[in-house]
Amino acid sequence: SSKGMSSLPPARSRPERSPTGAFQAVYKTGRKAVGKRAILFFLEGDGNSGFAAVASRKIGKAVQRNRAKRLIREAFRTHQGRLRGRGAYIVIARAGISEARSQEIASELEKLLTRLELLSENR
């Protein structure tokens, strides 16, 4: 009997997540910079900036994927004060990210943001 299970919310009920259609729009029409460990997509928008870290199953099992997303979120947070563009940011983890250290990911993300001219010079 699964009596206790009914009180749990559905697995996908995270209201802060964007619908998949929004991701597709960023992938299709956004600007893109490819690095060794991550791919950055950016789509200009007038509203608030949004951010998503994505790690597919190619990265590994759940523990590796969650670690990759955690590292990407932390790297993005370090540059957040310097962001020039308002819009949607999506960072996709690539296969090499599992071995990378936090500082390496932060510097690669800085390169990608600079390549798309999304960072202001002041630190």
C-alpha cells in the first residue's frame, strides 16, 4: 500500500523552472559560445535575467550531473555582478566537466561570457 506516497508533490512540480519551449527558443535563436567543458547560450530579453545549468546523462550518473550543475551555478554566481546582458542564460555541461575544478570552470565561463561580450570590465 502506498498510503504515505500521496502526500508527496509530483516529481516535476518546481515552479521556478522554465517550460521546455523557453529553452528551445534560447537554443534556436540565442547566441552561443562553445568551450571545452561547457556551452553557453544567451538570448536577449527585456525582463529579468534567467539562468539554467543543464547536464545531460552524457555527463554521468545523477551525482556527477548534480556536481556539474552545482559547479556551473557557482561559477555563474561569481560573475553575476559583472553581467552586461539581460535575458536568458543557459550553460550546458560538456563531458570534460567532471574532472574540472571549480576555478577552471569559473575561468572558462568567464571566457565564454567575454566571447559573447556579456561581461563588463569592472570587477
